[in-house]
Amino acid sequence: MQDKITSRVDYDSILDAYKRIQGHVHKTPVLTSTTINQMSGAKVFFKCENLQRTGSFKVRGAHNAVLSLSETDAKHGVVTHSSGNHAAALCLAARTRGIPAYIVMPLGSPETKIESVKRLGGIITFCEPTLVAREAEAESIRIRTQATLVHPYNDLRVIAGQGTAALELLEMHPDLDVIIAPVGGGGLFSGTVVAARGKNKLIRLIGAEPLGASDAFESLKYGKLVPSLSPKTIADGLRASLGQIAFDILRSNPIEIVTQSEQEIVAAMKSIFEILKLVIEPSAAVGVASLLNPELKLHGKKVGVILCGGNVDMDKLPW
Amino acid sequence: MQDKITSRVDYDSILDAYKRIQGHVHKTPVLTSTTINQMSGAKVFFKCENLQRTGSFKVRGAHNAVLSLSETDAKHGVVTHSSGNHAAALCLAARTRGIPAYIVMPLGSPETKIESVKRLGGIITFCEPTLVAREAEAESIRIRTQATLVHPYNDLRVIAGQGTAALELLEMHPDLDVIIAPVGGGGLFSGTVVAARGKNKLIRLIGAEPLGASDAFESLKYGKLVPSLSPKTIADGLRASLGQIAFDILRSNPIEIVTQSEQEIVAAMKSIFEILKLVIEPSAAVGVASLLNPELKLHGKKVGVILCGGNVDMDKLPW
């Protein structure tokens, strides 16, 4: 049962999350590059969540969720279905609290991700690689163990946690004109929107989405959730469809969604390796690609870009 | 002519250098990783000079040299011979002061490095790819233009500047037991030795060298400079032979030199990409490889590792 304070995501819930996760997650560095400023014409501040624990911002939301649980609920553990960054993040958060993390992973998940979850003490159940099977298996574990479901993005505590990345960025650079964050399930971007609006009502907020998985763009255009049925993008972290909570936040705030092609995503990813000397995953590159998108008219602006993660197979770099 | 203060590299000259280069170079972040701590058994602090301007620590020494020049000397500019990180660093430092940087580059230098020097306003002269030709060409330019030679490593001002990386690291983590830095020409490691001894007489200092270019190891063993005649290593930044000034510093201090194989260097490089999410060049990986060297007995120690640079061709990663 959710207590009153988490019945919606507001600025205060992000401030609360920030206090709660202190000491459990890194305060990631913000990097700048003269070369990228010259390329984009903007003054760019990269929030390096690729350097976050487990290699992505997901530990923010996972820790906020796990640390919010009552003692009674916590002792039964947490459960999620994810083959990606949220699974590792939830395992780490659960370990912090000494409680079990049940992870439902689709058969065929990459070996490195399975290893990562195992290393962090996750209790893995494999299932067929369909959303229906994943949800059914997680629900069955939830009933059997009384563990609390921590959804990767459609969860108030998770979204509040993800918003703390933008909060940190704005504490260091309060005069940003624009923040760009990638959009998949929408946890990071909707948290960013609430955090940024709470700090500065005038800040421009841009969600960056692959053209091959542009369900957030479509959903906002049609005013209803339009799921991504067969997403085609290298940005594996952004293949999920926008969640209901994120959708409600995005449609009630003045935001923009921009879409980028696969070619632009790969070129941006390589540029960040070459120029910033950072390993980022394709999902993080989507926001970087937007920097060079002339339609956004970022010239002369101070722009924050959230580099969401750095988990990528070094034997399969896409260039 | 050199003034008295730069007749040797001592702790004060490093403190002076640090004041001089403030605002011109980044204070680079120090990163940690639970996974790498587990792998090595040590508590490791990575000083990220790969995130430094121009992608390497070389801007520290170059700025110290250029900003030390008198107005009269400065107006004639600076000259060096380098196909690597020092060339770009010197161009940036010269641009800061609005003076010309003459760069002698061997024919066949990588196109990306030529482009980088050009972008930073360097005035390039190409020469035959031999040390004799490089030195002769630089000397000819020096005489013609009255520019000051800023050697990549055998220069007191350069070494003092390079020592500021360790100074910053020890300001953040004064209780380190060990510092590891790579050794090529020896500018970085000798500067590190002077800085660290000035802060803490008990700190253990380890220079990491490729087995295929182990001239520092040989030189200290035989008590005289033993040049690396045909270095065979992927660590292009460490192919230079130890300079006289660095040699004098190293042999008058209790230090260790450790050598690592090419296989160890490549594996360490890939691990840093995968785990720390950082792009490092092979030269930086040599020090990382030492972390896993059981002969060094680093278990339980607090170890600083200077990641010297991140300039590597993304189309030619060595795995």
C-alpha cells in the first residue's frame, strides 16, 4: 500500500528521494568540452550517469524505492522484471538493505547482464521473452514471496529517484536554459521534468527518443498512450513503451520530444567516446545527437544533457 | 635562460606550477569502483587525466612551461617535436597566451593527431620519422624564430607541471599508501614522485612500464640511461626513452618500476572501458594492469592510479 506522500511525483518527493539515497549513490561529475561546444554552438554540461554505480542512473530510483519500504514490507524483498540496467540497480539497492531481490529475466538475456545480476546477489527466474510472460512470472513471485514489485519506470518512487540526477545537475548549474534527457519508459525524463520545473519554471525540457521507438512522441501527439509494438533501435534502454505515470507528467507540462535516427545515434555515441573519453550506451547517445539537431535552435544556450548509462558490450561497438 | 627557481624540480616548483596553471586546466575527477576494488583487493582511486583538456595530463606541463615564459621570450612562441599528446597540449597552452606554437611532426603521423594540432592553431612542419630529424628540425625552427623549445618530458617546467596531477589526487585523498603512474619519457612519473614525497615521505611510488619498452627498468638497474632502441608496445605514449632529468629524480628516490605484458595492458584497457566506463589509451592501461600484479602486494592498500590519457583511435581498439 502506498502512503500519501507517494501518491504523485512532485518536487518535494524528489527532494525527499535525494535525502534518502545520499551515500548510497554517487554524486556523478558534470563534464564539459570545448570541442563539443564548438560543434553544437551551445554551452553543454554533461551529467555523467554512465559513471554512476552499476553504470546507469537506475540506482537512484531503485534505492529510493527500496529505502522507502517499511521494515515489514522490506523483509519480504523486492521483485522486478528487467533484462537491463534496472535489474542490477535493484539488486544493489536490495543488498544495501540486506533483503532479497527477485529478478525475472527473459530467456536469451545477454550473458554479461545475467552475470552482473548474479554478482550483485539477485535471485534469477528465467521466463519466455514476452512482456506477458515477464509480468506473469513477476506477479507469481510477488504472491508467493510477498516481495514488493518495483517496476523499472512506472512507479512513483522510482520516478522521484530518477529526478535526483537533474536536481544535482541544477544545483551545480542553476542557470541552464535547457535540459535534454532520453525517453524510453519515461522514468528518467518525467523525473527530470518535475525536478527541473521545481527549480526553474522557465527551463526548456527536451526528451530525446529514437526515431525507431518514437512512442512518446506519438503518445503526446495523439493524447493517449501509443505503445511501441516493434521498436527498432540500437538504443536497447529505450525500447520500452512510455509508462502511464510518465505520460501523465509529460502531458501536463510544456515539454518537447525530439526523435533521432539510428545513424545520428551511432555517430553521437562515437563522438562521446572520442571527444569526452567516456563510454556511453546507445540510449545515452540519443540525447547527445539532439545537440546537433538544428531544429532545436540550441545555439548560444546553456544545455544540460543527462548521459543516462554506459553499459555496452565492448566486443559489439556499432561502428 | 632558466631562472634559479627552475634549476631543479622540487616540491615548491610543483606548488608554483599548480598556482600558475589554475583555471587553464581541469581539476579532473577521481573515480572509484567497487568491482575493481574486489578484483584487486585494494581500495583504488583513479585520477582521470583522460578527462583532462586535450585528453591527457600533458596540458599541465605545457601550460606551466608556456605561462613561465617572460613576455620577451613568449612573443617568439614555442616549438616542440611530438606526434602525440604533448603537441596538442602545447598548442592549447600557446593559444591561451596568444603566441605561436611550432610543431615538428614526423611524416606518417596519424591523421587525427595532425587534425587536432591544426584545430588548435599549431604551425606544423613535417620531417622524416627519426629522432635525429625531429630534433634537427626543431632546432632549426628555434634558431630561425627564437621560439623557446618545450621538450615533451626532459624539461624542468614540464615535469613540475605534470607533478600537479598527483598533488590534486593527494589533496583529495591524503592517506594513499601507494601511487602508480606510467613511465615513458618519465615526465609524469618523476613529477609524481617529487609531488608525492613532498606531501608524504612514506608513500610508495610505482612506475608502470610496458615489458616491450622497459628502458626505465633497465636504466635504474644498470645505473645509467639505457635507451629504448626498438620499443615494441601498443602503449604509444610510452615508447619514448627515459629522459635525463627524470632519471636523476628516479634514482635519487626510493621507487619501484614494474613491467607489464602487452596482453595484460590490453586486458586492463578493456576492463576500464567496461567497468569504469572510461575511454583510456593503452599507456594509461599499463598502470591499471599493475593493480592486478600479485608481486606488488597491494592487497588492503589505498592505491592511487593516474589514468594518463584517453586519446585512442575508436576504429582500432585492440580487442
